[in-house]
Amino acid sequence: MAARVCAGSTMTAGIPPWPRDSSTSAVLDSLILQLVVLLALVGCSALLTGAEAAYFSLGRARLRRLAKQPGTAEPVVTPR
């Protein structure tokens, strides 16, 4: 198999310039897992922050009015 060299590149025909052994792939797998977990936690944080902002943006009068509307389920949190 002939090696192709791209202009300005040390990589030949898709072969990485470093040796790939089990420790390299373990580190790469660990890094990918950490990034996935980080993105999941950031997503959960965004969801909870949005829910908190939506809840606290409602005033007491509007909460009472929403609670008294017919056809709605019992509120989980009742206004004082």
C-alpha cells in the first residue's frame, strides 16, 4: 500500500502519527464519556433553571387564578 502525504500534513493515508495502543484508546474513551456526561449535566441544569425562572416569574394572583380554573388538576404547590 502506497502512503499518500498531503501538503503540510504528517499524516499518511489515514494512519495517525502516534501509535495506537490500549492506553490511547482508553484515554480517548474516558474523554468522550466525560464530555457526554458534562453535556448531559449542562442540559439538566438548563432545564431546571428554565423551570425555576418560569415558576418565579408567575405572581401570586396569577397562581391563584390558574389554580381556580376549571378543568385543571390540583396544583402541586398552593399559593399562600
